[in-house]
Amino acid sequence: MQCPICGSGSFRVLKSRTDESRSRKIKHLVLECEECGTVFRDSIVIEKPRSHRIVVSEHGKSYRDEVELYPGEELSAGDAITVSGKLVEVTSLELKGGKRVDRATADDIETVWAVSLEAPARVGVSVDLHGEVYSRKVEIDRDFIFRVGDVLKIGEHVFRIKSMKTGDRMIRRGSAPAHNIKRIYGVPVNMRFTHDLTDRVV
């Protein structure tokens, strides 16, 4: 807002009245310019947030909730938002026509798809016992770092990580946080282990 006479953005409010509808608030203002003393009227339109459906994935199960977004607000895959007091990460956005995209404005969004950031990561573990596969799932802190070459223990099995599968690639060298890992592949070894995951089995 600025003075229609001198263009100044410095003013004081003399009167204020608010009209409210289901979708917006309109503030009607009477203002006095602090530079030239001109009295003028202006209004501010405040759009209200609208509820959008959100589907949150947590360990292979999903639940529905609602998230409030302002018209014109932009969301992208990877954004962290709060839903019913819980932190979630947006994974994709479904438009009103059913198409899935990585970025959209609230006006076009039908459903927000997300994953919980508060539940621990659930990681599959497969150990090749020379023909027989020992397979378990463990729950661990989302930011716990697994490295190829780490020696782990689950129950009576001590094994070295040979490779790790994420959502889009296989890791044969390096490391990754637990929340990115779908499955760990290991081979048995007779060595001292770094981490005992026995009490993490689910």
C-alpha cells in the first residue's frame, strides 16, 4: 500500500473494518499518509487456508489426514510439513486430474502424499548363509548411517554389509542414512561387530 498523492509507504491507520467470508478476510482501512497528510482508503485481502487431503505412509501402512494450505502456496517433493502435530515429508503431489507431480500450487492439488519423519526407519536385512537366506527387518533411528563394510550382529549372526538397496539404486561402496535404505545385503564373517541390532528386530 502507498499514498496515492506522494507514493509514500509510511502511514497510520485511522479506521479499520473487517468483512469475513468462508474463503477470505477483507480489511477495509482508512489511512493517513505520514509524509503529506493525505487521508485515503485501501483494503487488504487475506485468503484463508483450505483443507487438503494428505496420505501419510508409515512402515508400509498409510493413514489419511488433512493439511491446511493457503491458495497459491507452493509445495514440492522433499518439503517437510506438520500434520496434526507430526512432521512428515512430501513425496509427491496428486493434481485434480489424477496426475502425480513433484511440485504444484495448492489451488491445483487434490492429494498430498507423504512419509512420516517421526517414526523410526524400517530396514530389511538379508544375510546369505551360503544358499540359505537369513532375513529380518530392523527399526532404527532415521539418521543412523550404515556403511558398506560395517560388521553387524543380529541374534547369533555376525555379518559384513556387502551392499545396500535404496529406492533408486544399489550401493556397493559408501554409506547412506537408514531412512534411504530399503534393504541391506550381508555375508557372514568371524569378526568383531560394530553394532548389535538384535533388539531392533521387528
